[in-house]
Amino acid sequence: MTATRVLVLNSGSSSVKYQLLDMRDSSRLAMGLVERIGEESSRLKHTPLTDGGASRERTGPIPDHDAALKAVAAELAADGLGLDSPELAAIGHRVVHGGQSFTHPTVVDDTVLAEIERLIPVAPLHNPANLTGIRTARALRPDLPQVAVFDTAFHTTMPESAARYAIDVETADAHRIRRYGFHGTSHAYVSRATAELLGRDPAEVNVIVLHLGNGASASAVEGGRCVDTSMGLTPLEGLVMGTRSGDVDPAVIFHLMRVGGMSTDEIDTLLNKKSGLIGLCGDNDMREIRRRVDEGDERAKLAFDIYIHRLKKYIGAYCAVLGRVDAVTFTAGVGENAAPVREAAVAGLEGLGLAVDDELNAVRSGEPRLISPAGARVAVAVVPTDEELEIATQTYALVAI
Ligand code: ADP
């Protein structure tokens, strides 16, 4: 029997998200989420996607990732999709930071694990949890290929002029300080899907991808290769996000330390968790912000305007970086759903060949689609991202014989 299934695991510090896919037709067989691992009130939600099965939920303590993965395995087994099935080809793991070491998805061995561990100082929040997920899955099925798919890999094609900060080279290199970029799996998938939507070869198409979720990043993709992206050493740089500030003058940090008396950790929390939309207006959900804007709420309007202003700056910058732009594509929770954000982001950019058709922009759909007027010089598109499918595809490509 040919093994055609791939389990995708996205392990966070207290959660594991998973999907089981059949790569013969990229269909989803099951998906789910374990939350609050390590607490009394852990919760597992499992949804079988074959035969219209209903979701199952259970709550109660799940002490660690090992117990979480065993609970997931039991749920899958109850649907006849157990991890011991000969049909399972591999487990694909999302790994946030691959540094400069990992430019492609990689089959995990001890050396790879050691290198991901070496990168913990540049990704202290994410890589430890990703590592735990891989180690746990490996212990459960030692014979099965485990593949690490890195958020940063797609961005390793950036030229040095885009990847380096203009700071002392020796200091930067000593601390591995450079622009790595994140959301790479999404940018890779969406830029390729945009070329498909245009009926063109990705190698011929230049795309600006705007991944606007709670975290948000933009990328400039030239002929399928990333040449610039808005996130940097960490996911803090770039666009205004749900709770992150995006770009600020670095001197804001010195000022907060010297004049505001704040500690490094307090500033870290301020900029990563209490800034962006939530810091500006108290809400980070774009639906709620739009509702407030429509009711005339001034703070919500200012937050929206700052969000759009930053977005426009990056669109303009990436038009300049690419020289010729074939498409600007919106994706992720905000990009796929918030028509007012798409409208405002390209308003006034006719000079760059950008416009949206109001009727097309208002259509709600889960399908990739164009929202620019017929015959527009630059296509404006909405392409739902699918990071799990991309991880599964990259994993399967590496292990399928
Ligand atoms: P992440 O993966 O970064 O957590 P998502 O891509 O799932 O984020 O996006 C989540 C965000 O998408 C929400 O915080 C909300 O702002 C936005 N969002 C989701 N649905 C809608 C909608 N219908 N209209 C406007 N914004 C939406």
C-alpha cells in the first residue's frame, strides 16, 4: 500500500494544531486543536472530515505535549486514521525559525534538531515549542520521516541589500542579527496561487503578497522568489498588526528605558502584545474595529487609518523594489474577509496601476478571485491562504518515492 497521508503539526508553547491530509487529492481527513496544555482546563477539539463526522470535544488536564499528541493519536485512531497506519507517509512540522541554515524543508535527524535548538536565541518564543512537538512525534513513531517546514525558508532568497540592517557588520554577524522574515509558507503558497489565478507561470510573475491576519506581513515576490519582506529579525517589524506595533524608531525603546523607566521585558510586552490595533483602540479584531468606525468612533477610525497608512507605504515600497508588479494579493483573516481594508489600502494608488472594483470587492467567497476592474494594469486578488496544505505538500514532496 502506498503511504499518501501527511499529518501536519503546528506546536505552540501551550497548544497543538493538527491536520491530517491525503496527498492523492490534497483532501483533509481530520483536523483539530489541543489548547491550554499544562493547565487543569486543557481542551481537545477534534473534527473528522470524512463522512460528515461531527466534532468531538473533551476537557480535562493534558499535562504536556507528549500527552497531547497521544490524545490526538487516540482521536485519529477512533476514526480509523491512527498514526500506526501504513498509509501515513510522514509528519510535517511547522518550525518558525530556520535562520540562515534552513532554506528548504528538511527531514529531521539529530543534527537538524541540534541546529533548530541552536536557533532558540533568535526565536525564544517559538522554536522551543516546535522542537518539543518534533521530539514528541519522533518518540511516538521513530520509524516515520519527520519533516521540518520553516516559516523563514521562503525569505532566504532575499538579497543582502534587503536582508541586512545597516548596523555594524561584525556586531550583527556575531549575534546573527538580520532580517529573516516570517509567514513564509503562506507567502510561498499565495504567490504561487496568484500566478495560477492569472493563468501564468510563477517564474514570470511579480507579486506583492499582503498577509493580514492577527500577525501581518507583506512580501515582494519576483518570479517566485522572495526579494523583500516586512518582518525582520523577529515578527515585530513592518506592518501594524493586531497587537504588535510593527515599525517604530528603535530610539523609542531607549526613551522608554531612560525616561519611562521601563524594563526590557515590559517594553517587549508593550510592543508585541499591547500595541498595534489593540494598543491604538482597545480592539484587535478588524470586524469590531469596522463596526466602531461605522458608528463614528474616533479612536477606532484613527487605528484603522494608521493601519492603512502603513499598508500603503509597504505597497508603494514594494512596487519600487519590484519595478514591475503583476498582482497585489490579499490573504489571511483580514485580507480575505475585510473588503473595507482592501478598498482603503489601494485607494488613490491608480497612479501605480492599482484599483479595486467595488462589486467584485464586496463578494464573499472562499475561492481565489480577482477584485480589480477588467483590463487593469495590475491585478488585485484575494487568495485564501492554506499553510497546512503547503506544509503537507512540501513534506510529501520530500518523502514520496
Ligand atoms: P492569525 O493566524 O494571525 O491568528 P488569522 O489569519 O486567522 O490570524 O486572522 C485573524 C484576524 O482576522 C482576526 O483578528 C480579525 O481581525 C480578522 N477577521 C476574521 N474574520 C474577519 C471578517 N469577517 N472581517 C474582518 N476581519 C476579519
